[in-house]
Amino acid sequence: MAATRLSGGVVVTDGQRPTEGGGEAPSRRGGRGLPGVPPGETLRPSTDTIWTWLDAVPDPEIPVISLTDLGIIRDVAYEGDTLIVTVTPTYSGCPATSIINLDIETALRGHGIEQLELRRQLSPAWTTDWMTQSGRDKLEAYGIAPPQPAGGPEKCPHCGSQAVEKMSQFGSTPCKAQWRCTACLEPFDYFKCI
Amino acid sequence: MATSDKDMLVQFLLRMGDNSLILGHRVSEWCGHAPVLEEDIALANTALDLIGQTQFWLGYAAEVMDGDKTADDVAFLRDVWNFRNILLVELPNGDFGQTLMRQFLFDAYQSILLPRLSKSSDPRVAEIAEKASKECAYHVERSADTVVGLGDGTEESHARMQAALDRLWPYVGEMFASDDIDAAMAAAGIAPDPASLRSEYDALVGKVMAEATLTIPQSDFAHKGGRSGKTHTEHLGHLLTQMQWLQRAYPGASW
């Protein structure tokens, strides 16, 4: 779904100050009804449906997992007619944050959501404990060792050996560190546990 | 909030944000120059966290100030005399060892301050500190490890780390020099009195330096003036000419 130009930029707020979402898209009528919405009724998908849509939005830097796998979508709710999606950043300076917001907006507008507001929530601070099991499995299958409370990868995501060593506490994105397997000699990313 | 209370809060937020901003900028100067690729990436990531934290602190400062300023306005449209960072963070990087020594001396302070701020009576301060605290815990682990590795390393690395500590120690005292702004923050329950953090800091730094086989200088002389804004070193102005170049050359330019 590349290059969907959005009408009206999304409003990202700090939570305390609700602001109107950009809602100038053409009204929807006719045969484009949403799943489960009888014809003629207000087109307002349930929050469960919204969550399902968000399940399909990939992380821009690690596209093998979704934003919901990552655990950064903290809430989905309506305030009046406006859909409020609350997002927490992974790392303070993660450059993917603005792309994540754009991707959420693109996906939801693509599903016909017109009144949309994204809110940033800092507290409670994001933790890798919020990553889903399926997200952890997908990371490992992709070659990134999932976060472990012990502070290092359990095993090499390539060969499964437990003979691993740290190369650097940081890696290619703020959320990863560089490790290496001393059995198969392959380097790999480890998703930092915070 | 009374005007003076508001001014005090702004000053406190500038101190927090300017420390992160100026150190973040300094550390980012290593990008592409570090001794090995892993260290280069680590320094760039550390700088990124600090700049991210800056956006929160200065964003809140901008909100508390009157008008509709943004974090970018505060970062890029002030001159030297309006910055409130401690002198330590504006000093030039020196060699890799000095950069990591400065990082540890700063991380150690933040690792004690931020958890206390996460219990601030101001909910915005508390949530920013809670977020930053997790990143800081990661930074201090790494900077402490590196200080120990280099201090208790080769003759050459040891000598350089001792020289770095001797050079930077006179800039440590400023972190704990309380003034009326700190008193107001402490009275309002927004932030602890920095002087109250000193013993915990000395214990942490003492432990790491002992492990690094480095000797902390005896003198408690401290260069001051950055937090209060009275006197910055000549280095800050030079830093700003680079950091603020785009906004100075093309006022109002946006990405």
C-alpha cells in the first residue's frame, strides 16, 4: 500500500490534549460497507476490528513483526466519533516512531477511518515484556534472537547453539544488540530486553 | 501556577533537556570516527537516546513557556547564554577514553537522578524520567564497563583514562551545586535537591574507579556556571554554530 497520500495530516498529541482528527475525507456510502456493519447504519468498526487491522501493520524496521506484536499499541478507543489510538515509543529517539504513526494512519484510513487521532503515551514505559509470543517466534525465525530477562540471547537463532557471545551492546537499530555464535560463527541481532 | 513557579519549572526543564541535547550532540560527533564499528554504532545509539530524551524535556519546557514554541525552537533558536547545561557535557570529546569517561560521569549522575524524578509530583516530569531511566540504565552499564576495561587495561589505556578523569573531575561538582531553582523544585516535590544525591554518586563512581584502578583526584574544586547560565566555556558557542547552522542560515526551514 505504498504512497497513499493522506488527506489531512494526523494529529499526534501528548495524551492530555484531545485535538480534532483530520476528517475531511469524502463520506462513505453505497457498497463499501464494513464487515459486520448492516447497510444504513453508522460505519463504525468495533475496536476489536481495529485491533485486527493493526495486527497487519508491520514494524517499519523489522517488518517480520507487527506493531501489535511489538506491544506498542497501548489502547484503541472511541471518543465521540473520533478513533483514538494510543501508541508508546520503544526508545525515546527511535527514528521509526514517526513512520510508525504514518503507517498506522495509512492503514486505518485505508480501511475507511476518517476521524483519527494518535496519542503518544510515555508511561508506563514500554518494555519487551509486552512483546507477544508470536512476535518472539517470528523474530527468531527471521534470525533475530528474542529478548530474554537474563540479558542475553538464549541461543543462536541460526543453529540453535547456546555458545554465543556479545559483540556490542548496541546494534543496527536502538532496540537491538550485536551478538555472535561461536559454534556456527554467524553474527546475529539480539532484541535488547528492557 | 504562579509566573515565578512557571519560570522555575522552565529553568529546571532546560537544565534536563540541555544536558541531554548538548551531550547528545557531542557524542554524535563520533559518528563515523570511532575506533571500531561496534563502538561507532554504540555511540550513535547513545546519542540517539539522548536526543530523544531531549525532545521530551524541551518539548515540555516549550509547552510551559508562553506562546507556541516547540522543542525545535528551544533547541535551535537560543544562543549560548540561554543554555542551562552543565559545563561537563559541552567540553570537546577529547580521545575515545575521555568521551567514555565523561559519559560514565554523566550516566552515573542520571542513573541516580532519573529514578527519583520518576516519582516527581509533576506527572509529565515523572513519565519522561521513567522512560529515560530505562535507557540510562543501559548506558551506565556500558560506560562503566568501558571505563573499567580501559582503566584496568594496557599501560597506554590506563594512562589515558587517568588523564581523562583528572581533566574531567573538576566538572563533576557542578552537578550537585544547588541553587534557588533546585530549592523550589525540591519544595514542590518536582525534583530532589541535587546536593542530596552526592553521597550515592560518590559511592557508585568510587566503586567503578576502584575497579578501573583509577585514582579520583583529591581536590573538590568545581568549575560552575553552566546550570545557572552565568558562564559557559568557549566550547559551547562553537558547538552551537554547527548544531544550529541550518536554522541560522535558513530561518524557519523545516524538514
